[in-house]
Amino acid sequence: MSKLRAAFIGTGRPPERSGPMGYATAYWHADAYRLIGDIELVAAADIVEDHARLFADHYGFTDIYTDYHEMLAAVKPDILSVCTWPHLHAEMIIAGAEAGVPFIYSEKPMAYKWGDCRAIMAAVEKSGTRLFFNHQRRYSKAFAAAKELLDAGAIGKLQSVEFAAGNLYDYGSHNFDMCNFYNDECDIDWVLCGLDYSRESLVFGTHNENSAVAVWHYTNGVMGLCTTGEPAPTIGCHHRLLGSDGVIEIGRDGQPPLRVLSAGKPWRVIDTGGDGLHGTEFINRAIADAVAAYREGRPCMMDAANAYHATETIFACWESARRRGIVRLPLDTDDNALVEMIKSGELRPVKGE
Ligand SMILES: NC(=O)c1ccc[n+]([C@@H]2O[C@H](COP(=O)([O-])OP(=O)(O)OC[C@H]3O[C@@H](n4cnc5c(N)ncnc54)[C@H](O)[C@@H]3O)[C@@H](O)[C@H]2O)c1
């Protein structure tokens, strides 16, 4: 099998200097490529030259850029990792696709406007690029075993999927993706959401509401429910799957990561082999699977189509708050309703509280 050459946009600061507003996810991607074994790390671009240089030193190459367009033209990588903040993902993925990169692995959330998500999908369809988004939790045994229990009928017929999170967009991106995973990527036909955004909350440079309650409906009849911020304890665990005959809970505080309640029996703790809700080993598995899927020409759980599905629901939630009504999908707006409500003065989040 021929070696693939990987390049990176947005390296972050070295991990020992990274923190909540900069995790340096490029190092996670690079470590995952190295584990695969036959991938050569060849180049990196970062507007902060020091970041790129330290990254290159760490991985033993010298080819660095401050302009990612120059890197794409000069290096022509087989693999491109996009590890910048969300408002930059669209322009970088589209540039990669237009430069003919065959494999792009991007960080989530997909983009900062729904129109940008559509533009991304159009660009990769045109170029034939395989595009993946890092919703790596699908590769934790805590979540995967929940899906296996569900598919094995442990809770009967699935009736609803629920999640609690800090926000709909930054962390919600993973959670909508997981809900769709449990429900076999079934289409969603409507979304209803109310939210509060009174204190400015910027995560990786993007606005995220303080609190929200959202409900959505899958075309197979399954309901979705999530709470973010202050009302999150209403759901009280990371994910809950309610079936006709039982309940699966993932990530309830003070409990092991996964447990199931089947009719007539007490809660049963499921062995997840040490896997919990978070961990870079899931990224190693996700990237290994994406590379294998690319080489074998088969689908992968990280395929952009799944991220697109999850991200549409996020933008539809914010759109529902703007319209104060149900939003029917497919979503027919291209902007970011949360940002537009701030621009219009309809939402006035106070800075620095
Ligand atoms: N999958 C996960 O679990 C997970 C965890 C944390 C973060 N993330 C996501 O990863 C993404 C990146 O976050 P991070 O923490 O790695 O960021 P970071 O701040 O550590 O690194 C981003 C880098 O991008 C560089 N940059 C900014 N503009 C650029 C430009 N125009 N060209 C080239 N480089 C540019 C910055 O200088 C910085 O070095 C975010 O979208 C975030 O949501 C995902």
C-alpha cells in the first residue's frame, strides 16, 4: 500500500501549552496518523509561524507555511487535516477540495453558517474529495455498546433520544450526531427550540447560547429532546434512550458510563472496557477507520453526510428560536440565526459576566 502524505491547517500551540480555548487538536490528528504507520507527516500551515514551527519540530519535518493556500499548491497532500476554529472550516475545506486533496479530515462543528455547510458539500461532491468530521465519540465503547444494546432489543422499540450538554453548537454537535447514530441516521422532519442568550459565551470564537430546550421529530416517529446550560439537569445524564420496554443511560454523574434498565429487572451496568465519554483514543480509532474507509472505498461513520445531518438540526434550533415556531426540514435559510439575532439587537448578550 502506498504511503499517504498528510498536511495540517491550524496546528495550535504545543499540547503542554494548550487549554480550554485551544486544545491543539492537530496534535491529536497527527498522533492518530502516526499510529496508522504508513502515513508521512509532511507540512503544516498556521498564521502564527511559531505554532507551525513547533508542530513541525515535534513531528520531525521542516515544511511550514503561514498561508495555507501556498501550502496546498506546493505540497499537494493526499491527506489534509483542518484543525482551525469553526468559522474558518468552510473556506479551508473548500480550498482543499479545489486544490484536489482526495482526503480531508476536519474538526467539528462543520461550519458557522448553514449556507457554508451546503457549500462544503457541493465542493467535495464536485472534486470527489472524501470528507470526514471528527465526531469521534461514535468510537467509544460506552456509546457503541449502547447502540448494540438498542439493536439487540434490550429496551424494546426506540421511542426517544435525549441529551444534556453545555450548548447546542460546540458540544451539541457531538450530541446531535450521537442521537442520529442511535436512530440509524433517520431523517428529521421538524425542530422546535427556545433559548436564552443573555451572557456572551464565545467558544472557539463562536457564539453559543447559554441555555436551550429543543425537541425534534424523526420521520420514523422517534422523538429527540435536549437541554443545554441551566436546564441541562432536567435530563440529568449525557444521553438517554427511552424504549417501549426499558431505558439506556450514558454518562449519569456518579454512575458508571453505561447502564440499562430492562423491563422487570434492576439497572444493569454494562462493561465498556474502560471507555468513557471523552478520550483521544476515540480519535485514533476514528481516524484509522476513516483512512481505511478511504483506501477500501467504503462508507465510514465520520463521513461528512452524517455531520451535515447533525449540523442542520443545530441551525434549525437557532432558526426556530428566531421564528418562535416549528422549523420544517430541510432548512431553507443559509445564515446563522443566533448570530443574526445578535446583529439585529434581538439578542443582547452582555460581555464579560
Ligand atoms: N473533536 C473534539 O473532541 C474537539 C475537541 C476540542 C476542539 N475541537 C474543535 O477543534 C477545532 C480547533 O480547535 P483547537 O482547540 O485545536 O484550536 P487551537 O486554537 O488550539 O488551534 C487553532 C490554530 O489555528 C490557527 N489559525 C487561525 N487562523 C488561521 C488561518 N487563517 N490559517 C492557518 N491557521 C490559522 C491558530 O493560530 C491556532 O494555532 C475547533 O473547531 C473545535 O471545536 C474538537
